[in-house]
Amino acid sequence: MTRPLTLITGVSRRQGIGAAIARKLAMAGHDLYLTHWSPFDGTDGVGADSEFIDGFVDELRASGTRIAHEPYDLSSGDVEGLLDRVEAALGTPSRLINNATYERHVSVDTFTTETLRRHYFVNNEGTLGLTFAFIERYKRAGHTDGRILFMVSGGADASNLAYIATKGMLIAITPALANGAGQYGISVNALDPGPTDSGWIDDALREQLVPLFPHGRVGTPEDTARYIAFLMGPDGAWVNGQHLHVDGGFVGR
């Protein structure tokens, strides 16, 4: 049986959702191409983890996974170059997980169009540009079983307006894109994991969040990865065009 080749963006930190997804898919028999962009984590994220990727790739390769990776800025617009490098290293992917994101808190009082633009270049133009280029390569390769996943967020957090706005575009396009891409055997979904303990939740915030989860704990990257492995697998094709809340029943959204 042919091993699926999955392209995952935003695998930059050992505690991140992207790393958990990659590890789970490697265990499920996928080959992987990973992108990461530590400069964002160091200046705008929750801290760079620049020494993580090489050891992580070695770990997955030792398990039998064919894997390659590169630093890639999703706002660069070089999606064709990225896919050229993926094909040269491993072949044409049949699965795309849009995990990379740009996020800076901005409220009604601090909102600027420049801040919105920075979110847009990564979360919308970069992500959708890669998605449509992926579909063209997928068709050219003659694949018949594909997946596209957008990692999204939402809610009513008044301090995160630009992020919610740009993720809303991905949520909005999901059903229509699923309708258009379905003829090629591609299932398209958007997944909101809810608050996930990927390194940004401190003790004070955890204390506020835990009562909002029916199971009495905050979500982990592994919780998200388990469901994504199902979506990417042979039994996940019939989940299509959905905005999925895979958040343990979080009641604070």
C-alpha cells in the first residue's frame, strides 16, 4: 500500500500542535514534508525553538518515515518554489495541513489595517495560495484520494480581532472549496482545536480555562493530533466541508 505524503506547515516547536500531528501521522504510516519559521516564534510567538527541528526529524526518520523539511515564510508568496522542493525531495503530496499561522493580539482600541495586513499575508494569501497550488499539483500527479485541512479559531475574544477575522475567511471558504475539490477526491475541512496547551498557557490562565472544559483539563496537542490522524486516514474521507470543533466540548467559545 502506498504511503500518503503529507505537507504540514508551521512545525516549529516541540510542544506545538504541528509537531504532535507530524508524530502521529508518522506512526500512522505517512511520509512527511514539514515547514517551520522560527523567526516568527522568536519575535512574535511564544518563543523560538530553533534547535528542535533537526532532532525531531531524526526521531521520525528513525521510525521509518521518509521526511524532509525547510524553513519557510508563508508570507513570501513562493508557493510554487516550495512545492517544487517537496516534489524533488519526496514526490507530490496528497494531503495538506495548513497549520502555520500569524497571530498578534489587537483590540478595538489598537486595531490597525497594517496589523490586519500582516495577518492576511500568512493566514489568507499565503495559506490559500499554497492550497490552490497544492490542488493543481495533486491533479497533475493523478492522485484520487486527498485531504486539505485548515487549522482555524474563532470565538468572541475582543483582544484578538485580526486573527479571528482572517481565520474566519478560511472557515467561510471551506464548504465551497470542498464542493469544488470533491470531484478530484479531495476532502476539505476546517478544524478549531479550542484552547490547547502548546506553550502559551500560564498557570493563571489555566485556572480560568479548566472549568470551561467538561473533562476538567485543558486540551493538549495530542488530543488534536489523534483526530487529525483519523481525518487524514482512509476512514476520514467522508468528513467533508465541515467546520469542526475538536475541543473537548469547550464551553467558552
